[in-house]
Amino acid sequence: MRLTPVTRAKRFFELFNKQGDIVSETLTELSKSLLEGKSRHARLRDLEHACDDATHEIHNLVNNTFATPLDQGDILLLASSLDDIVDLGEETADKVDLYRVQSITDAAKEMGEYLAKAGIEVAAAVKHLESLAELQPHRDAIHKLENESDRMLRVAIGDLFSGDRDASELLKWKDIYDLLESTMDACEHAANVMDTIAIKNA
């Protein structure tokens, strides 16, 4: 079916909504995996592939659309930012499996819960992108969650280096904590991109 200019514009926002939903599901699945101590990496890998597909479709749509509903650079940056969140969430789950982690720390569980909440806020913000309204409450919520995650990371790293731990365990958990924090930073980056889009198109 040939897309008209109106349906092309609508398709961009449909794809962003799809990415947002994948972000939320990815971070929810990651959090459940950490809380349960059970691998959900197979599902996270499927979600990562689905997000890649949506990202590629957005890139193709940009390349084949003369007048896009938002600045082309902003569209590509947001698509990439949302995809980065999913990539990092999947990588975190992969590392937990790869390192054969037997017991999940309380700090990792809590950081996972912050990520699940951030994923919900990212998805909600994306759904307001077409109207460019009500983005700020979600941006504020993500910023607050990022601050909480930072606080927990500092506690976790302090605990990690304060005891008599096996060097391999120390390196494993340092890597996992860094990935959890990078995933949260990616959520905040995506929120910042949406905030910038809203300001530019106000």
C-alpha cells in the first residue's frame, strides 16, 4: 500500500510508540529476571531484534519521505536513543547469563526496579510525542529515577569494594552495575531528546 503524506507522518509516531512499548517491556523483563534470579535473556533478545526492526523502518521512512513531521535529525536521534536502551537492557541480561551469576544482589534488584519504572515513563512520554504535550512530568520522573539509581550505584560500588571478595566476582558485578547505570542513563538521554524536540516544535 502506498503511503500518503498524512499516513507517512502517522507511521513515524506509530513506530515510536512501538519502540516505547518495547523499551518498557524490555526493562520490565530485565527487572523481573533480577528479582527472580531467573534468565529471561531469550525474550530480551527477541525484543532487541524487534526494536532493531522498528529502528530500521524509521530510517527507511526518513529516507523516503520528503516532508517529515519532525526534523529528520531529531527523528533519527530519538529512534537511535530508544534502540540504545533496549540494546543495553539485553546486554545486561546477557552478561548476567554469561557470568553465570548465581545470586543477584539487593542493589541490582533495586536498580532493576528503577529501570522498570523508567521504562514505563519513557513509553508514556513517547505516546505524547505527536501532540508534544505533557512530556515534562515523564521527563521529571525519569530524572528522579536516574538520581535514585545513581545513589544506589554508589552504595553498591562501596559495598563491592569494602569486603573480602573474590577478584572475579568483583569484576563481574562492577561490569553488571555499570551496564545497569548505562541503561538508566540511556533512558534519561531519550527523555532529553524528546524534551528538545518539544522545545524546538513549540
